[in-house]
Amino acid sequence: MRARRTRRQPIDAYADPGTPDCRGGWSYLWWLTCRQPGRALAGAALASVWMVLMAVAPYLLSRAVDDGLERGDTAALAGWTAALLLVGAFNAWVSIMRHRTMTRLRMDANFRTVKVVVGHAVRLGAALPRRIGAGEVVTIGVGDVQTIATSLTVIGPGIGSVVVYVVVAGVLLSISPLLAAVVLLGMPVIAVLVGPLMGRLQGAEGEYRERQGVLTARIGDLAGGLRVLNGLGGKGLFAEAFHRDSQRLRAQGYRVGSVTSWMQALGVGLPTVFLAVVTWLAARLAAQGELTVGELVAVYGYVAVLVGPVAFIVDMGYQLSRGVVAARRVVRLLRLEPDPDVAASGTAEPPDGPAVLYDPASGVRVVPGLLTALAGARPADTAAVIDRLGRYGPTDVTWGGVRLDEVRSARVRERILVADNEADLFAGSLRELVGGRHEPSPAEIDRALRAAAAEDIVQGLPDGLDSPVAAQGRSLSGGQRQRVRLVRALLADPEVLLAVEPTSALDAHTEAAIARRLREARADRTTVVTSSSPLLLDHADRVLYLVDGKVAASGRHRMLLETEPGYRALVARDAEGAEDAEGAEDGADAEEAVR
């Protein structure tokens, strides 16, 4: 059993995919082939044997006719018939092994491309949405990966087709130089006819993929903002623009289909022309006595066998053209570089223990072990401070006197966590969603659920923590998604937690519960939240009031209410909104249900 597993060469979905060759589409396809040379060579060899044995059948048939039927030799007829049967049975086994080998080659290319794309997307991190559209990524994942993998499966049949073409031409040369010349001239004719079509197909296919990516991105934008568009009365305008783009995509698809139809027609038509021409010439030679009846049958069989290889050669050109277009799109993604501050390796060591985070641009000083709140009239100002403190972009922040951008990103991420209220939620069970890469104990999950006031979410799901959650939490309401993100952040238990508006979508009652419990859950840990809600600000150890992105005042919430008119106005405005927000989460649940 162990030896059999070795021969099958299982595909390891967790192995290092290697460093891809990103010089171009052809280079990337060649890299995928070179990563599995054993399968590629085995597929080419098996395909060559398979097709050559197909050409052996007409020879055996001709011997059975000449040596058995014409001479009336029953033993010879039986012998050649048995040989034909054995060759056919063996060739059937070779065909099965060829198909298995090429399937494994295709699957390896598929998994390897998925791994390099996903791995690079992870390295790009937050820079990915700014560098490439969501539609482009979706198009690569849905279509291009499969197209690349499929294009590699023509390696075996393509090489085998060339081999059998040469073999049949050599056999025909021993029968009739004229017939051999006609067959050998067929290859240049194929190149002349198919070559220009391959170039046109790559151009048309490339433009089609570009338009498809743009349209896919627009679908996502429309789906995400449909309610906003309805409210602004702009749904009709965007629907008309989408209609125009979809019509252009359809027209481009017709152009791709036109070139494809010509290539496929040549794949069927050229072999038929060869069959007709060579059969007519062979019949003339047999009528003139230059060929025996058996040789005539063999020639017909040889040419009939060539129908498959010629079609494979044309299909190889078609599939490789599409594969190159798809590979170019993957290479374009792989060439994207992370943001400079993220890509920097860093040489400085982080502080040995909890230390002060200081942002010179805003004057924000985060003292270890406290719950600090950032309050400002413009949420963008406080979010920018969080980005700098978490090293998501250029920053002059120091951490215990060490510049944050001089510390390796991995070391920063180990200890400082930015919890965005719009962070991605991947599909899976709720337990997997909140646990992330960790495996928290039931007690830890219970504590985090209580701190985030999220017990009712688990109780409302049919299978509790094991209930499936759709991608981006679409099966949850807005308030539930926000609390699930907070649970995930609390279970990560970072040394420094930077939370952006963690309670903005919650009703006053739930927000008040979280405000009380968050401080307890993060006791002796450093926590920074951005908010203008008095319910949350009242429980903070220290509030930093920002004006135009800079600290204007600091202190406890009640002290700032008494001494800072601007702060008092900001909090009073939010308090008025909180009165109307009571029960807002229930309304959000109803809205999600209706949608």
C-alpha cells in the first residue's frame, strides 16, 4: 500500500507552491509544468504510446486482410485478429493511465495557482482592495485558475499528436512517397491557418476578460449599495449603465465565440479534408495496382487515426491561447507589491513588555493597561490615528521609544490588533468565525460572548456556535456582525487592542452592557476605542478629545463635559441620537429578514 501511494504521487494541498515565474503568461505556464516534470513527461509518454498504438491497428488490420482473407489462411487471420485484440485492450489501459496522469497534472496546476494567488493576496493585506478591483479577483478565482489548469492538460495529447503524425508519415513513406508528402504538408497548412487565429483569440479573450472583471466589480458595488441607490433615486441610472456594459461584454463574447468557432471548425474540417484527399489518392494508386487491398485499408485507417491528433493539435493551440490570457491576469496580480511600510522587514526590536504608544501627528499618547477612548467630530480623524497606531500606512508612531515602522510587521501584528468594524467575516461555523486561527476553550468563548453582549446571537441560532454563517456575515444583522467582530477581537486577546467604533450599530441598552463589560474583560490590558457615545466614554479610564485630528483636551468623561464646550456638544448630539437608536438593532434584524 505504501508503494502504491508513492507511485500515485498525491497532491499535497499544504506544501509550499514555490516561487512563480511572473515574467509573462507563457513563463507562468512553463513554471507550472516544470513544478511537476514527472507528470508532464509521463503524460506525454503515455499519450504518445496511446496514439502510436492507435496507428498500429490499421497495420494489423492490413496484415489480416493480405495474409488471411486474400490467401484464405485461417490461422494467419486468427493470429492477426488476436494481436489486434490484445493491442486494443492494452491501449485502452494506456488511455486510462494517460487520462489519470493528465487529470493529476491539471489538479496540481489548479491548486498551485490557488495557493500562490491566495498567499500573495494575504501578503498584500489591506493594500489589496486599493491595488485591484474585487471583480478582477473574482474573475481570477472563478475562471482564470480553471482555464490555466485546463490548458496544461493538452501537453500530453499535443506531444502525442506530433509523435503519431511523424510515425504515420514514416509508415506511409514506405508505402507511397506521394501519400507521405501529402500528410507531411498538412502540418504547415495547419500552422498557416490556425496561427493567425491564435493571435486574434488572445486579443479578443484578453479584452473579454477585462470587461468581465469590470462588470463583476460593478455587480458587487450595486449589490452592496442598492438600498442607498434606491434612497437617492439613482437605481435607474446605474441600472442603465450596467445594461450598457453588459451589452458591450456580450458583443465582445460574440467576437471571442467567432474566433473560437473558426478554430473548432478547422479542428474538425482539416482532418476530414486530409481523409478525403489521401483516400482518393490511395484509391487511385490501388486501381493502378501500386497498392494492395490490405495497404489500401491500412492507408485509410492511418488517415482516419490522424483525425484525432490533428484535432488535438488545433485544440492545443486554442487551449494554450486561452491559458496564456488567464496566466497574464494572474501574473499581473502577483506582480503587485505590498505597501512600503508593510513590506519593510524592519530591524528594531519591540519593547519587552507593555509600553506607551505615542503618535506625534495627533499628540495621542496611549498609556499601557488603560481603556482609552478617542472622541472627535470627524470619525475619519480618529480612524486615521488608529491606522497610524496599528501601522496601517505611513506612521511616525513610537512604541516604548522605538519607531513602530522600524519593527517587523509580524512582530507588530503579534501584539497590536486593529479591530475594524467592517473587517471581513469568512464563511464557516460561528465557532470557527470567532476563534480564527486559535482554538479557544468553551470558557474563553463564553467570557468573550458575555463581554460583547452576544449571548443572544448564539441562542438564536439553530445549532448555537456550530451554526453556519454566510460569507461577510450576510445571515446576521448589522448589529450582530459588529458584536461577532468584537468577540473575535477579544478572543485574540492582544496586548494592545485598537477598536474602531465597536458599538456604532448597537442599541443603547446593548451598548451600555458592552461598555460595562469591556473594561472588565480587558483589565490590565491596553485598549483604545474610537467613539462619541457617552455610554462608552463614561466607562473609559481616559478620553482624548480630538479637533482637526489633534488632541485638544484629555481627562475623564465627566470632567471634559464640564470643561470643554465642544466636547459637550459632540457628546450631547450623540446622546440625542442614542434616544432614537433604542431598538435600532431590532429594526436592523427586521430589515435583514426582509432583504
